[in-house]
Amino acid sequence: MPPSRADLEILRLMVRAPRVGVREYARRLGIARGTAQARVSRLESEGVITDYRPQLSPAALGFPVMAYVHVHVSQGEVDQIFPQLALVPELLEASSVAGDADLICRVIARDHVHLQSVLQRIIGTPGVQRTRSEIVLERRIEPRALALIESMLRNAP
């Protein structure tokens, strides 16, 4: 079941002002703190809210190079390679995909030499047949949720 208008209002506040807390969300929405907390707790239990971690800048941490790596895996070995891939700290995320590759991974590196080293670790993973990389020149739209929430609010009853 999609979130209600009230849930979407809380989510919008959480994205816009993630550090102010439930009491402030309740005040801004004109609802009881307990009501706001119950809605947040339900959204967490339903898996709508998945995390409260800060967004970090890899570039500010010394990893300005980002690439998307398309990984081709031996037949039937996709599930078996994830424990090994998880040992590569520069691999930030991996998604199974339909299409030419089996996985798309977002990786970061200090420079192009370091990127080559990261790619060699991925390629060296048992079950990985080959990779194809695309280096990100500039990220034009950062990961976001607010535009989706506001669109849902415009169309909510």
C-alpha cells in the first residue's frame, strides 16, 4: 500500500531537515508527537525508511574518481561472488541487472592507477568472466528522494 498524504508529508520533512527530529516534524505538521512517532515507526517497519546514515562525499574523502563497472559472471555463480566482492571497500554498491551484464557496480578510487587496481580485484574474483567500465566525468543529479516524494504528494488524494 502506498504511503498516505500524511506519511508523505513526514517523509518530505525528514528529507528536507533530517536532523531536527520527530518532535519538530510533529510541530511543523501540527500533529501530536506520538502520532508522528507512530507514523515514522510504521514507515520503518514497512521498509519505506531504510536508513539514517549521513551521505558522504567520496571525493572529499580522497576518492574523486567514480566508475560504473558492468560485471559479467559465469552462469549460475552470481550469488556466490557477492561475499568476495564485498571485500573490495571501494565497491560502494552492486545491483543485479537484466541486460548485457549481470551486475552493475559503483566503485570509487583515488586516481586512475588506483581504479585499475580496484578493477583487477573485481576481475580476479572467482566467477567473474569480464568487466566493462564507464568512468563518471561529472555527477549531474545526486541520489535523491525529495523530487519523488513531492510528485507523489501532488498526486495524492
